[in-house]
Amino acid sequence: MERLDHLRRAGLSSHAVFRDFMSRQISPLQARERPAWLYSGVTDGTRTFVGAEHDMDANALGLVISRTLGSTRRSP
């Protein structure tokens, strides 16, 4: 819990985590062969859809986030 508290104080938010998982096309609750922080890019086998052709542009990603989280707040 101390680590989570430290990350929150450093500015980590649920919006930022959601944006990261959506932009990488990985499911947060999916069982995977290695942790999400070892993500290696668009050819990573832990992605929901492998390949750059499945990536969302910034506008589509923003729309998914705002519709899912009910907010237009943007995270870096």
C-alpha cells in the first residue's frame, strides 16, 4: 500500500492507468505471461490485438476514455 500511496502522491490517477492500458491495447484484468510493465510494443503478444494497425489515434482514444470514465479530463 505504501507504493500505491507514493504513486498517488506523485500524480498517478485511474485516468492515467486506463489511458495507458487502452493505448497499449492490453486488458487490465487479463491473465498474461508477464506483467504489463514489461510491455514491449505493438508486436507484444499480450496485446488484445497485435499490430500497429489496431492502434487508436489520439482522438479515438480520447473518445473511448471520456465515454468509459464519463469525463473529458486528459492525462499525459
